Amino acid sequence: MNKKPNGGFLPIAGIIFSLGFSLIASALLGLYIGSLMDKGSSSHIYTPIGLIVGLIVGFHRSYLTIRGLVAKKKRETRGRP
């Protein structure tokens, strides 16, 4: 039985789920922390700031995940003739 070159469906689905979870969880956490900070202030500026910071963190985590996958793929292809 030959192994599929891209690893099959489950590893790819896991990676996609991980990327989505990183984005959503980071954005929601930033939104929550921003709303907690807004409870103590008269202006409601921290909620959107928290959301933006959360999205930036989520995109950064996604970038690191994709960068690691690309580096792994390059290492695997260098070993082939």
C-alpha cells in the first residue's frame, strides 16, 4: 500500500482545524479581556483594541504553524533525489 504524498485527509483536516481554532480562540479571548478592561472605564475603547490584538495574535500563531509546515516539507523534499 502506497502512502499518499500529502499525508491523507486526517492530518490536513487537523491542520485546518488548528488554524481556525487559533484565530477564533485568540479573537474571542482578546474580546473578552478588552470587555473586562472596559468595565472599569467610561470609554469603551478596550473591547475593539482587545479584538484587534487577539486577531493579530491568532494570525501570528497561524503564520508560525504554516511556516513550520513549509519548513518540514522542504526538509522532506531535500532528502529525495
